[in-house]
Amino acid sequence: MNRDFIERWVAFRRDLHRHPELSFQEKRTAEQIEKALAELGINSRRVAGTGVVAEIPSAAGGFEGPMVALRADTDALPIHEETGLEYASVNDGVMHACGHDGHTAMVLGAAEMLAKDGNLPAPVRLVFQPAEEIVDFRNNVIYNWGFNSSYGGEAGNQNVVANYYKYGPASAPRKLLVSTTSVSPSHRPAE
């Protein structure tokens, strides 16, 4: 990764942090995601009003067989930000306090790297989920957004994706692998 790559996605994250939007109100956020994907040459479509989904084809040029999905949540919380950061929220009473701005920037950064790779063993679906704070991912997004099955979860096993690339599709569930970027303390399973 070069410095320009890092600075671009840090700036993107800070822009989202500065302009947080509550669940199902992520209009500007979705527009920024669509713009970033278009700049990367990745087509996208809207789902659930403010959600965005895009695909990167496999090296064979298709979308058949097992698919890896990278998911980022996009909504903010109804919290007044008092951090004093130069990129603090300009939307009074709304803040990215869970890191969803970072999740989105990380998935877009990964999308840039994957789109440039050109040698993907499987297609990749990018899911930018709105309203994560109020909608159950597994029951809503997986089953209603065109996925057949999933593996992993909010703080799921990141190694399954690495194993897919290392050992190939025989090592993975046959339908879909879901990797998420969220491991924030507020989203960890209760102990």
C-alpha cells in the first residue's frame, strides 16, 4: 500500500465521520459510496433505500460459484459528539460512535485492491448495509438481499476468507463466505 492509498481512504473515512446519518437516512453516505465505487470502475446498485451492493468478478470474468462478501455497516448513532476532532460531526446529535465510517472506508479500500488484482479465484460482493443499529444482518440482509447462505457474522471468523484464498474453494462453504470488518467492543457477543 502506498501513501496516497492510505491518505485517500483516511480522508474518505473522516468525511463520513463528519457527515453521519441515522438508520435508513444514509442518503449522502450511499452517494459517497457509489461515487467511490464508480471511480474504481465498479458498478453498484441501491438496495433497501440507502444500502449499496456491488460485485467484482472473478478472474474468469463471472459471478458463478462460491462468492466472498465483504460487508460494512453505514449508519450512525443518535449521540452528540464531543471529541473536538477537526472532522467531528457537523450533524448535531448524530455521531459515528461505533466505527461504521471506518468499516465503510476499509471495505472500499479492500475493493480497490481486489479490483486491481485481476486474478480473483471467486467473485466478491461488496455490501454496504444501512440501519445496522436497528436491523438484524443475518435475518434481513442475508436472506432478503440475494444471498443463499452465510458463514461468519458481526465478529466472525476472518480466517475463513484467508483460507479461501490460500487453499481454494474446496476449503470453504459452497455458497457464500461473509467477512465483516466490525469487531468494535459494542458489537462483541456477550460473554
